Amino acid sequence: MLLHIDPTSSKPTRGATPKEKPIHKVRWPKASDKEAWRCFEQSEHPILQNLSAGSTTAKLNLFGNIIYEEAKLANLRRAERIRKRRGRKEKARASFFRDPFKYARGLLEETKSGKLETTAEELQNHIKEQLGDSSRNIPLGSPGHVPRPPEPASQFDTSPPKWTEIKQVVEKARSASAPGPNGVPYKVYKNCSMVLKLLWRLMRVAWKTQSIPLSWIRAVTTFIPKEKDSRNITQFRGIALLNVEGKIFFTVMARRMTSYFLSRQPNARNQICT
């Protein structure tokens, strides 16, 4: 039989030696790391100061144990921070190799955030100011002498859209492009070829009958903040989002017009760019 100390009494008693738990090694801060020790003391001091239950002997018995347990928790918290930091580094590395341009742009661009706070009247006035033209009903008049261009060597292709044209437009479109008012993104048609073929057949009918659906020419405007903590309407820029079905249709027409103008004049590319 050995003597052991009862934590609630200052008198030694006889009995079996209690089985102690194995002590795990704690990684203490370096002696020269004053900042780490300051943080450790700030976290330990309130806990030790609030020891109120039990006698002085009981508090002294718990004093070292509390310091050890808190140090062990600090080690676990540090290990968790290291694990999360390592995870963020791995995620950033994978993001860089997946798209270096996008990753670099995210590092260099300023953070843009905010919520638009404006009245309906202010919004309408802003849209009229940005998009309205008070002189649009005034005739421009004759531009003067304009030389007549030569007759085209090849005619503009007015045939209905071909399947290859529709497919090329969809394949080159960005999957991350925001959808229009109907909420259907490009990736639906990228991954559902049979649905795209049905849409193509309807587009051919619309081309032949020269009937454009209203849903293709209606857009919804979303306002994106230009800077951090944007609130005023002038701190936002509006982007008009059209349904992708109409964008596919008109992209085919735009590509045909580009090819037609470039085939007529060798220097037409410079004129289009300017």
C-alpha cells in the first residue's frame, strides 16, 4: 500500500495508487517566441483565475493539469490550422494549374461586393440616361458622296442554319456563361445533343418563315458591383442577359456576315476591328 493525496483533502490517506493516464508530449512554444507565450498566457490566465470550486489544495492539484490540457488543446488547434492552410494551398495550386489566367486575374483584381440600394424611380432614370437617345427621331440626312462598291463575287448565304454551324456555336460557347430570363444555360445543349437537334429543327422553320420569338429579343438586366461595398447605382454596371437559344441563332448569322464581308475585301478585317 502506498500513500496518495486526496484532491479534496490535505491529509494523506492509504490506498491503492490510482492508475494515471499516459502523458502525451505537448509542443510548447520556443523560449524566444515572446508573442506565442503572450498569447498562451492570455488564454490560460482567465481559466486559472476562475477556479472557484474546492479547497486551495484541490486547486493546486488541478493547476498543472489545466495548464497541460489547455496546451494540448492549443496544439490541436494549431494542427487544425496547419491542416486547413495546407488544404487552401493545395486548392490554390490546383486552381492555378487548371486555369492560370483566371487565377492570376483573381489575385490582381480588386474585391467587388455590395448590394444595390435604390428606388425604382432612380433606377428608371439611370437606365434612360445610359441607354436613351433624345435625338434618335431626328433624321441624320445624307452622308454625302459614297462610292458604290463593286458587285459581290459571291452571294450572302441565306440558307437555314446547318447542323454543323449550330454545333460549332454551342461547342465554343462558355459553359459558365450566365443564362437568360428562362434560366437555361449553354451546358444543357452541350450535353444533350438530341435536345439541341430539336432546337435546330425549330430554328430552321423560324429562319424560313422569318419569325423571331419575342423571348429571343427580351433581356433581363443584372447589376454587378464595380468596387467593394458598392451601394449606389453609379457603382454598378448593368449586363443584359439574353436566352441562349436566341444567342445561338444570331451567332450563326453574325458568323456568316463576318465571312461575307471578309471575302469581299482583303482589308475588311481591319475595318471590322476598328
